[in-house]
Amino acid sequence: MNEDLKLIKKLYGERMMHFCRTQFSTLLEEKGLLSKILTNTFEPNRFLYEDLNTYDKLRDFIEYI
């Protein structure tokens, strides 16, 4: 597993890790880029994906990243 994905899973949960792998595969090609963007923008929260999904903000999140 990609090191970024491991860190994302640890800080933001497994569902966010799967979501990021699906949506941001290009960003994952550059080591450390996606995890840096996430950690600089969002406090660690293992329910970030669930919160975004609950408030119907997944599309906004993708556009933001």
C-alpha cells in the first residue's frame, strides 16, 4: 500500500483512504503530496469521510482538493 494511503487511513479512517485512492490517484503518484494537502487543511478526524457524506459535501471536497 502507498505510504500516503497508510497515513490517510491512520489519520482519517479507512473509508477516506478508499475514497482518496479512487478520486485522487494522480495526486498519489507524487509521494507525500495528497497526505500533505490533507494534513495542512484538515485536522485528523477518522470520520471526515462520513461527515462529508452526511452533509452531501463529497463533490465540494473533490473540487477543493
